[in-house]
Amino acid sequence: MDATHSLVSPDLLEREDLRRALAEHDFAAAFSLLKKYGGLSQNRLAAACRLTPGKVSTIIKGTHQVTSYDVIARIADGLRIPGQLLGLAARPWETPRSDGPVEAPSPHRDLTSSPWTPAAAVTAAARMTRTDLVIDRRTASRALTTITVGAPLLDALEGWLHTTPAGEGRRVGRLGTREVTQLEKTARLMRQWDHHVGGGLRRRAVLGQLAEVTEALGEHQTAAVERRLFCVLADLAGTAAGMAWDSGLHRTAQDYYRLALRAAHAGGDRAFGANILAGMARQMLYPDQDRPQDALELVRLAQQEARLAARVRSLLHAREAWAYASLGRPAAFHRAADQASATLAEAGPVEEDPYWIRYFGPAELAGTMGNRLLGLARHEPGRYTEAAIERIGAAVELRGTEAARSHALDWAGLAECSWLLGDIRSAVDRTHRAIEVARLTESKKVRVKLGRLYPYTVGHTANIAVREARHDLRELLTT
């Protein structure tokens, strides 16, 4: 069917009130206007948009808000409303293409059965970003939070080991070297946002940039430009994953990690793919997931790439050590931690490594291993707490406040060490310092870590300093 068979007349689509309702995704107003001025019954609207009459009724009444990309796309296609009026790309029936549109049946579909091809990566990116950009914050917070674990996840990632498919070698490209370089610089800036402040409102800016790169990949580019664009896509998707996870959107984070891995595969960046697998392993290791065995398998999958720089190999050993600590295997933890330190010592000047791994140096390694020792100290304070203080203290001294999120996590770790030792004065001082640094970042991870300190302050009602620390903690955690 072409645009001439639209149920909505061109004249009606020129109405300012209808265009405004469509642009704002106010389908209660849009459907009401279509009924009033377009002569469309509720049943006709439902049939055209592949919705039930009851669903259309709830939309018109305002009791159901349309946020799903799939539903918005069905409305656009069923009523033949141009994509631009709804903030979508041009619909297939607007600009027919001989090679077909880049589409997928679901915005966050499981990529298990999709081939590891550049086209599949572009398809997933287009769907995911369009969906996330139309979902409001409240709807996102209610989104599915369960992640894929075990064999279904690991089997779906095996394609990363296969040979990267060759580009099509297109002769004419819309973007040149200068434009791609600018996109790369923007991706680097956004990665710095993630390291400094975590998620928050900047996540939508990352999604917008991700959508722009995806759109460029859907157009004709030279083979060299296309490879670089896929690397930018991987970088942005990795940042989007970190920010989503930091905001508590665990399934969304895992989806973007998987997209980043596929984009890195399409761009031929094996090292960045290993880095993404390390990020997925870290997600599995946090208390809200607690899947250390899955984390180990992800690390081993990454370690099968032989051509990795020393700094990346050190990062993988650090993730391995973290997993062993979570499994309660201190001997294996120390062995992997020693490997991480020895491998990092082999790394050359930081400028020789890719920018995305330069953060991983002595400070990051000390903080990571120190906090793993803290995890062991919660079960055996007398055996591990002093070692945890030594490593985390070194991280605090080495990295300073430029990495606000990591700095806050370090101070929270030091505070908990003091509480474990019963050193109340030091615990209170370090708790206040952690709160002070935490105010510099929007990171939910930081607040979760600070939440661990609150129980230690209970039971000291006679101590004014502890009561003040508890008050300040409560104030931070409730804002």
C-alpha cells in the first residue's frame, strides 16, 4: 500500500494541533482529532494500527500512554503518517529501497538468532535508540530489569570469535574523514562523562548521538569510513550501557553491551570487544546480579583474543580476581590479582594505548583490588581489612577527584573498613568525606555503596558524631 491509500488526508495532516500532538506523542489528543475531523471511528483506528478497540479507548481517555516504538511505528504505518511527524526515520512506504529497510521485529529483541553481520548491528542500534528516546523516565524505571544469564547469554556471544565480515567497499560515501573524526571526538567526550558522573540526564544525549551514527551507517559510506563508524557505534553503545546500568536499568545495559560487542566485531576492533566483555563481566559481579561464574566465563571468552595490549590483559585479570573473590576463593583471587599487577607493569606509556583503556592504571587496579579485599573482610575482618585499607588508600592518593564516581567509591570503601575495625572516629570522618565526594556525581552505584554504611551507624545513639553522619547519609540517600 502506498501513501495515497492513507486513512488520514494530507489536509488533515497540515492541522497545527494534530502535528503538535503527533510530535509530542500525545496520542490521546491525536486520536481524538482524527475521530473528530477525519471521520475515523474507534474501530477503524484500532484495525489500522493493529490495536484492540479497548486499547484505543484507553489511549483516548489518557489512561494509557503510548511509549513503545513498535506501537508508534504501527500507528505511523497503519495510518500512513510520515515518520518525520512522529520523530521517526522515513517509513519504508515513504522511501522504498531496493535492498529493503533495516528493521527488526522488536526494539530490544534477543540477538541470539541474529547473524553477526554489520547489517544486524545497524538494525539493533536503530530499534534500540528509537525506543529509548521515546520512553519517558517513569516508563523506563518500570522496564524489565532481569538480564540474560548462563548458557543463553554465553552461547549468544560466541559469534564474537568468528572472523569479522569484510565491508562492501562502496565507492561513494556521504561522510568524509573530517566528519568521522568529529564523531570520534564526541564519543570520547561522552565516555568521559560516564567515568566522571555516571548516568543521569546525559544518557539521552548519548542515545541521540548513537541514533545519528546509526543513521549514517544506514547510508552509503566508503569501506574505511564505515569501519570507523562501527567503532564509534561500539564506543557510544558501551557508554550507553554503562550509563543505563548506573541508572539501575540492568536489562537495557546488557542490551547495549551486546550491541557494542557486535559493532566492535563489525568494525574489526577486537581489543574493544574484549573490553566490552570485561564490562559485561563487571555487571555480573555487582551485588544486584551476583553471577561470578558467568563473569568468569565472559572473561575467558575475552581472553581467547590473543592480540591484546598489556593494559587490556591486566584489566581482564582484575575481573578474574574479582570473580574469584566473589566465589570465596581467596587463593585464586590473590593469584589473579598478582597476574593483573605483573601484566600492568608490562604496559608501555599510557599514550600508546587506546584512549578507552588509559584509565586503567595503578590507581584503578588498586581501587578494584582494595574493594575486593573489603568484600573478603566483611566475612573475616581481622584477616583482610588492613590490606583493603592499604590498597584503597593508594587509589585515593593516586587518582584524586577527577574521576568523581571512582573517588567516591574509594572513600566509601575506606569508611566501611574503619567501621569494620571499630575505629569510630576514623569511620565518621571517612563517611563524611565519602558523602562530600558523592555529591559531585549522579551515580546510583555510589549511592548503593554509601547505603552499605548506614547500618554501621545504627546502635550508636549516644555518639553525636555518628548521629550526624547517619543524618547526612540519610539526607543524601533520599535525594
